[in-house]
Amino acid sequence: MTRPNRFQPIHKALRATLFDATALVARTEFAHQGEAAAAARTVATLLDLLDGHAHHEEQFVMPELAPHAPALAASLEADHSRLEGLQAELRALLPRTCSDVTAEREAAGQLLGRALTVLVADHLRHMDREESEAMPVLWAYRTEEELDAMDGRIRATIPPERMPAMMRLMLPALSTPELAGMLSTARAQMPPPVFAQLSGLAREVLGPERWANVARRVGLDSPA
Ligand SMILES: [Fe+2]
């Protein structure tokens, strides 16, 4: 049996969000105050997401990994520290991208674009290490039930009002079989009204064609 890679779904969402934010900043005219403010808001949301994700890994994943692969855990934690530093630099640029002085906004916009590209490159390598090096260690030393419990502890820290925003990022980033698997599990585990909210959100964010494919695989009535 192929065991699920626990890092992959959230990492897919993070990659999509990193790429979208990078493309947005690249096409932003920072001389235009409205465009600059929209780019700054998008980057601030991205940084909050990345910081929250790193905290989850440090609090809930590293303690499972460190006893069995201490050097790998230390190296991944060093990645986290370096990424945190890059993210702090980006965050410090945001007020300058909203300056009243046009030249200041333009200069900050250039720096923001460069810093974001470097951040993306660093995150891509880091996330790949977690998926390809850390995950096999967890598979070797933890059962699926134990990993389900770890995921459950992470989910429990996300306030319910933040869940729809997380799902809006995650659902479009997953493949059709992954979506079908997630919705099948959710349908088996969630109270029907909660599942109805999730499937309604999926229908909205996936668009009619992808939703119809997913709904057919899960055995849901797609037009409903
Ligand atoms: Fe990480």
C-alpha cells in the first residue's frame, strides 16, 4: 500500500500561493498606489501562512522526527530559521511599498520582487527535503494511526473560522484523485452539515468541470 505523504497537500497549497504572489508582484505597477497596496496585502497574507505552517511543523512534526533522525531534524530546523529571516526581511519591506512617495514605492517593489523570488527558490528546496527525506523517516517509525493523530493535533490548532481560507488555498492545488480521496474521507468522518459546507466550497473553488470529475469519483450528485 502506498502511504500518503503528509507534507504534500499543504506544500502543494503553499507552492501555488508562493507562485501566485510572485507573479502578482512581478506584474504590479508600484507607481500605482492601489496596485501596490494589493500586492502588499497578498504578500502579508502569504507571510502569515508561511509562518503558521513553520510553527505547525516545529511544534508537531519535528518532535516525531528528531528522536529518529536528529541530524536531519536539526538541518530542517536550520532551514526554518533561515526562511524565517528571509520572511522577516520581506515583511519589513511592506510598509515601504505603501509609501506616499512614488519613487520609494517603486524601489521597494523592486526589492520585494527579488526577495520573493529568492524566498520561493529556498522554500521549494526545503519542502522537497521534507517530502523526500523526512517523510520516509516518519513512515519507518510511525503508524498511519499515529500520523493521523499528528495531523489531527495540527488541525486542532487552526481556528474554525480560518478553515475556509485554508481550504480555498488547498483544494484547487490538489489533483482530482487527491480531492476525491479527501472528500471521501471527510464524508465518512464529518457530520453531514459540515461536509455539505466543505463540498459546497469545493464546488465553488474548483469550477464546474473539475467539480464534476471529483463529484463523480466520490459518488456525489454534481449538480446538487
Ligand atoms: Fe518546513
